[in-house]
Amino acid sequence: MIRISTIFIAICMVLVAASLGLVLYAVAGISGTESAIVALTALTFLILYNAVSMRLRDRSDVGGQIADLSRGTADLARQVAEFGRRLATIEARIASSNSANSDRIQSVVGEINELGGLVRQLATTVSAHEDLMAGNAPVSAPAPVARQEPDAPLDLMATFEEERPAAPAPAPPPMRPAAPAIQTQTANPVQTANGRNQTQLLATLRNAIDENRIDIFLQPMVSLPQRKVRFYEAVTRLRDERDQLVAAEEFISIAEASGLIGRIDNMVMLRCVQVLRRLMVRNKEVGVFCNVAASTLGNSTTFAQYLDFLEANRALAPSLVLEFKQSTFRNLGPAETENLAALAQRGFRFSIDHVTDLRIEPRELADRGVRFIKVPASLLLDPRQASASDIHPSDLSDLLGRFGIDLIAERIEGERAVIDLLDYDVRFGQGFLFAPPRPLRPEGSSATAAPNQAQDIQGSNGSGISSSGATSAASAPQRVTGNAALARRI
């Protein structure tokens, strides 16, 4: 496209040539033909001059552009060379670091192998000492058994059945009476509970509910490694007509099959709230874990009473944790999901126990309000779980922490397990090593609790419980066995 300046120059050259021819014709008296020839000649010279000047100017411009382009190319070549040098340096460093890391790994592997040999030697020595102590243990054996027997009746029953065939016939009978009284008190209830059939146990369960003989024991959950009590778990116990205790594992399945689990959950929740109110008088940071059955969550009538009671005690939501089984969360139906959401909307937090595997979806659980997961220490420390689950057990605590869920290791029975769990960054622990489940202290033995205060708390918390729950709560202070009792630190 012709530029405007070129058109203007062409017009000016035509005007100059025409003016020259006109001046020659008018002033010099040259004829018109000669003046026209002179004008055309002048126009031709002007055109040639303009073309030559424009060509020279374009050549100088192109030369400048070529010079700039050559300078840019030289700069680009220098930068490419610099990048090549840096890349070579980085590759050399990576190669040297890989070789150094391989050397370090080899040295660490060698040290680990040496440590493994030492640990095997230590394990062999410890097992030899244990065998030696087991051979000389008829006097010292009852002491640790008596310490743990009140806490886990079912486990102790299994250990008794395993130990009786192996024990010498003449030796155990004279040594068994030397055990403390607590041992005999708890061993007998377990045996009588196992001795009953389902019909007798169901009748005992109905009588216990009607006569308010459902007690709760408290087992602490401590922070690791400080071992400071942070929470308590309410463990349900049933007392029969002879005041012998029956563990929850004995009657829960029968209670769910007979439809009595809802009344038991209401009674346990009432006492958990009473205990929590008393604990918070001394420590605002303490919390109580209360177990809830799946049938209670799915029964609309029972859950309506349950929800009304929790709504009346909504102020305790930050310290009251509702605990469900892992199987319950995996088999939630539409009604259970809706009821669970109703509890979460009121600010209550959830916990999962009875974990059988580590296939856990933390994002989904966190969205549903789960803030704690209790995993047995043996399951966390089982080396087979590393291949059976999607994540290594040592990384489980960090994974759950990203979604606001705390990992609690339960059933801890030895110091070795605590040391291994600290390597897994577990923040909370629960088990016989720290304290067994203990009954509540009777209300009459407390020097700080007034009877009127207990009645006021009991009346304020009983608005959302059915008539049977209210009757049981009203009769609790009259008993000396600790149904409406103070909770103390274990």
C-alpha cells in the first residue's frame, strides 16, 4: 500500500516540473513544446533522485535492523551457553548426590542389619528370662493377674481357660486364694455370666433395666507421651440379682435382638451427662466418650427421645463424644445417615471404635463429623497391615490429622507398644497399661458433692428420657453402688 508521504512527494515533483515549464514558456519565450520537454526532463530527474535517495535510506535502515538482529542472536547464544553450563552443573550435582545417598543407604542398611541381629539376641535373652521366671512363678504370678482381672473379664476368661490345662494339678489350688479380693469378685461374675443361657441372661437384663442396675465404669484416655488424662470412656456393666457384674460384650447382642438396647443407651447417656457435668466442675478440658448402638441410631422412636435429651444438653456438645462401631458407619442407611447429620448439626462429635482394618476414608468421615478414630495398638503395629491397607500405619496419624481427626491407640498393655506408637506419632492412648475401667465412686463417699446438687443435675438432665429412664434416675441416689456418682481421675 502506497504511503501518503510518497503520494505527496510525487505531487510536489509534478508541480515543480510544471512550474519550470510554465516559467520558461512565459518568461524566456520558449515555445510550448520545448517548455514541455524541459518540464518532463526535470520531472524525470526528480523521480530518479527520489528513488535513489529512498533506496539509500532503506538500505541504511535494513543494515541497522540486521545489526540489531545479530546482536540479539549473539545474546541468545550466550544465554543458551550459560543454561547449558548450569544444566551440566546440576546433572553433576545430582549424580554426586545419588552416589552419596546410595552410600548412606548402604551404611544405614548395614546398621539396621546389625541392630536387627542385636534385637534378635535381646529377644532370645528376654524369652529365656521369661521362661526362667515362668518356671519360678507360682508365688509372683497372681499379683499382675489380680491387677488386670477387674478390667477385662472376657479376656481374663480366655487366659484362665488357656492357663488351667498347662498348670500343674497340685500347685495352683493352694496359691489361688492368695490373690486379692478384687480378683475373686470379678472372676465369679464372668463365670456366672458365661454359665447362663440366653433366656436367663435376657431375664436378668430386663430385671436390671427395671431395677436400675445398669452401671458405668470409666477408663481414661491419656495424651502421649505426657500421659495426662484427656478423656474418659464410659463402659457399661450390668449387675444381676446377686450384684455380680456382667460385661457389655455378654448382653449387648441379646439387648439388640430383644429391642432393649434403646433403653440401655438412654440410661447410659443420662449418667454420662451427669458424670461429665461433675468432671467439668474441676476441669473444663475433659471429655467423655459414650457408646451408641446402631439400632438406636436407626430406630426413629428411640432416637427421637435420644435427640431430645441431647438437645436439652447441647451445651455439653464440645465435651461429649458419641462413639459408634466401624461396621455401623460402613452400613449406614438413609435413616441412620439423616439421624447422624442431625446430631452433627447440634455440634456433637463422633468417634469410631471396633476398627478391624485400616481401609479408612478420612475425608468422608470428617464430613460426617468424625473427630476421633480408636484403633487397637496390635492392629497399628501389625506389619501385615502395611501391605493390606492403602497407607502405611505409621502415616495414618498424619493423614487423619489433615482432616481434623485424632488417632487414639487402644488396648495398650505394655511399655514396648507405647514406644513403637510414639514413632507412629500417635497422640492419645488407652489401655490397661494406664488404667483399667473403674466404677464410679459412690455419691455418699464424696466430701465435695452435695445431695441437693446431685438431685438438681439429675432433674435437669432427665427431660428427654423415657419414663423408665426417669424412674431409674430418680432411684439412683438411694443406692450405694454408684449409679448416680462422682467421677474422679483414675
